[in-house]
Amino acid sequence: MGLNAHASAFAPPTASDGLTPVIGPTREALKAALKERGVAGFRADQIWKWVYQRGVTDFAEMSNLAKDLRAQMAAEFSITRPEIVQDQESVDGTRKWLLRMPDGQEVETVYIPEDDRGTLCVSSQVGCTLTCKFCHTGTQPLVRNLGPAEIVGQVMIARDALGDWPSGKEDRRLTNIVMMGMGEPLYNYENVADALRIVMDGDGIAWSKRRITLSTSGVVPQIRQCGAELNVNLAISLHAVTDELRDKIVPINKKYPIAELLRACREYPGVSNARRITFEYVMLKDVNDTPADARQLVRLLRGIPAKVNLIPFNPWPGAPYECSSAKTITAFGDIVAAAGYPAPVRATRGQDILAACGQLKSESQRERAAAKLKAIQAQRKAEAEAAAS
Ligand code: SAH
Ligand code: SF4
């Protein structure tokens, strides 16, 4: 399926409450929607600031708008966020929110605090159409793309919960965004791009492109588009150093093989040693983890300002792989680092709340299904006991 057909087949639904959402449209689109209702353009700028700079959720708080206009806005527009279904905190401080959209679809967002930063791992789709063999999301069929409101909404919910409003506040807990949650962001490029433009708008959340990283399995045409239009940091899910293996474990490689992918990386604008492309490499025991693989990786990356992120494989029920041993991972990393590429091993965070890479949503859905089943069984048992007595 081409990307345009994909975009319309999996489009997010439009609001069903008859109200026009303020969160989601670009600033120009919001201006146009207000103009249609006779509201002057500069009001859109004021509303934009209330919503994205201060995080207000009620038009009544917009004190520089006339009372009549506040009432009109409340009658015709909405400032809703996704509903929080679950809010879990790990022993290591990682926090995971399960969010429900108005049509009942659910996604997860994960906050990862570190010493020098706080990162939000944002989802772009419900499920994924790509079928990378080691990824649990890839075993679930794509349900649909998320819209800009649902993507920005994840950031807004995290800011609400972390007390990070208004923008520009000192000691913000959330400082970076990675598009590394569920889904392939470049298969939902237009919605992701609108969402990131909103996040980067200087009068709103005002995040610099340097604090945003988009991770892709390698959708080459959209890597180029993303470089030209958004120029956020790029992370590539490489995971294999030969086309033969990558065709198998990251099947989009059949369409955009390694050489083509790396050409797009070489041409990505603004890359330097201070602003490197991250190559993600999941460590799969006896599959892609030999010293020869590490040496081939170094050869492939030659000339690209790169950093390699070694990700210990996170297992899931029925997964066809195991994680490489710690010794193998260290040996692999040492070879890459000796060639001048930083090669940190990604710490597994939030494992106790199933928030690690490749574990999102499906696991908590399973957990909740199991809890529901348990409750039904307990109720049946109680009913049977009551009937028997
Ligand atoms: N679709 C995008 C972004 C989401 S996946 C992409 O593929 O880049 C985020 C990262 O987690 C990717 O590098 C992905 O390959 C990795 N990942 C997926 N399943 C994993 C697992 N079970 N263990 C470790 N990393 C995994
Ligand atoms: Fe989709 Fe990324 Fe998982 Fe591959 S690794 S199936 S592209 S979410």
C-alpha cells in the first residue's frame, strides 16, 4: 500500500461531540477555524498561548478574552486531552500512562527520568503495519494512525502530571521527546509532522528540534522529507548489518535496503559530531551479535557522525529470540567504541511496569484482560456458592 492510501485507510476519526478541537490543528488551521466563526486572527494567538504555554483546560481561565468570547469558545470548541486509563510508576521512577482516545483505542506513553534530562517516549500509531520479528507491537495489526491531537495530547498529559506548566519554567522535569513508542512515525508522517510543529512552536510548548528524536525502521522517502521539513534528531532502527538478515528481521529493508537507508542518513541535514544520528541495535543472541557483525557495523557507518545505541532485547511471550549475554554486548560495544562511535548500552527502564522498548500496551492489555477474567471467575464462583447454600 502506498503511503497516501495508508494515510486514508488508517486515518484517525474526527471529533464526534460536534465541537471543534483547539488541540490538534496547526496554528494556521486554528486561525482559519476561528475566522470562520467571526473571531479575529490575533485571538487565535492568545488562545494558542493559553493552551500550549500555560496548559489551561478551560476557556473560562483565558482572562484576556472578553467574557462573551469565552462563552462562545466554550460552546463551539473543546480543549480535551486523551483520557488517562492507567497511571503507573516504576521503582526506578519511570512512569507509564495508558491513554484512551474517544473511539476507545488505547496507546501508552512513557516518562523516563535521568540525571540530566527527562524523556517522554511518545506513540504515533495504535499497533504497527511493519512486522519486525523482535517487536511485540509488530505482532499486533495496525488499528489506526494517531492524529496530531492524540500525539501532542501525550505531551500535554505528561506535563500536567509532572507539573511542568508553563513553558519556560525552571527545573522542568520533561526536557526531551523521543518518537519511539508504538508505531512507525514515518508511516504517519503528516500527523506526526503537525504534532511536532505544534510542540516546536515558539509561542507554545516551545521545544527545540534538538530535544526531539524521531526513530524509524527506515522509510527512506519520509526520512528525506523529515530532514527538509522538521530536521529533528534522527534515530535509525538498524539491527542488522547485512541485507540478508535485515530483510528477515526488519522487513521494510526489502523496500529500502541498507545502502539506500545509509545514503539518506549521509544526506540528512544538520548532522555533525555534536548532533549525531543514533543507530539502534537490538542485541539478539546468536543472530546479530558477533564481533564480525560489530566490525561490519563500523564499516557501514564510516563517514556518518553516528552514535550506536545497543538495546538488550526485551523478551515477550512467544518471542523467537533471546537477549545476548552481557559479555557479548560489552564485547560488541567495545569494538564499536574503539572505532570512535559512542556505543552505550540502553538501560532497561520500567521493567516492573512493562514500560521497556517493545513491551508497550499489548502487555498491559493482557494484564487487564487477565484481571477481568479473574474477577468474572470469582463472581461466578461466589454465585455458584450462593446458589448451593
Ligand atoms: N517504529 C519505530 C519506533 C518504535 S520502536 C522504529 O522501529 O524505530 C522503538 C525502538 O525499540 C526501535 O529501535 C525498536 O526496534 C526497538 N524494539 C522493538 N522491540 C524491541 C524489543 N523487544 N526489545 C528491544 N528493543 C525493541
Ligand atoms: Fe513497527 Fe518499529 Fe516495532 Fe518495527 S520495531 S514493528 S517499525 S514499532
